[in-house]
Amino acid sequence: MYTFCKRLIDIIGSLILAVIFFPISALVAVAIALDSPGPIFADTPQRVGKDGNPFKLYKFRSMIVNAHVKLRTDPKLKKLYQEYKRNSYKLREDPRVTPVGRFIRKHSLDEIPQFLNVLKGDMSLVGPRPYYADELVEQQRKYPHTKELVRIVLSARPGITGWWQVSGRSEVNFDKRIKLDADYVLRRSLIFDLYILLKSPWAMISGKGAV
């Protein structure tokens, strides 16, 4: 019953929200085009979805073109990549981020295209964070005790928003973050999802849930 109702809410909710956010999406797309050369959408690697299945996550581009490949292959960015891995795949100061990208990332506006992922069934409105494959491999090597937590997290569809983003504890390392994601999966219910959805606008406005 929960699975059916959640999927129904995902479809109806993402359609409504896509319409509401359409004017903002148009402004963001124009701003990206004027700010830096390259496509409107990000060329990010695939993420790991439910049951470990990879999928293409749609995001507005907030970085320079080919940013993810350059971070991993450009010798000039070697120290930055080491810092990226050391800080649980997050960078507080990232030179690859464009001026417009900095703003849309802070307020999670780059996430708006993910409504398409929800409609396709790759994601849900609420769920665990959609992780990169190499991130999961590297972080489980760093935090071996998280392997069971990762298994729990991958049993659910990832979400646009989630428990750790709205919990006030978004600035934590992978081991704490995956624990929050696993706690959500074990506790999930329509009431809990609604609670997270109601808290999500503040996370967007404040920028505390941005990654």
C-alpha cells in the first residue's frame, strides 16, 4: 500500500511542482546560458539507484563543462581531488563552480530537472541521496562499517530531498550521512515523507541542504 501511494504522490506531486517551478527553471536556464559556455544540463556521471541500478540524473549545469572528468584526470586538480575524497565527496570551495552555479547550488535550484527522474521512476520526491558509484566504493573502503547501511539505502529509490538534507545535520561525513539515509529507509512512511516535504522549502531557502 505504501509503495503504491508513494508512487502516486510522486507522479502527481512532480507534475504539479514542475509546473510551479517552470518560470524559475526558464530563468535559471537563461542565466546559465549567459554565464558560461556549455549546455544547460550538467554532464554528470550516472548515479546509483534502487537495487544498485545506474541512472542518469538530470541537473542544471552549475560547473564548467566536463567538470567531473577534469577533477579525476587533470594533474592540476590532483590536490583538489584528494581533498574531495577526504571530505566525503564534498568541497566547500570548488573552483569548478560557475558564478550562477554557486547561487543555484546553494538554493538547490539545480535539482529542479530531477522531477523528470521522478516521472521516469528513477527517483522519488523523498528518499536517500543518489550517490555516485565511485563515491560508494571509496567511502565504504574508508568506512567499512557502512556496508550494511549502503545495502539498506540501495533498497529504496533515491530522492530529490531526504531526511539528512532537512535534519539540520547536512554538513556531516559519509558515515553519518549514510546512517541518516538508512534510518529514513527503515522508518519510511507517508507521514514521515510528508514531514520531510514540508521541511524541504526551508532547506532550499537557507541553503543548508545543498550538496
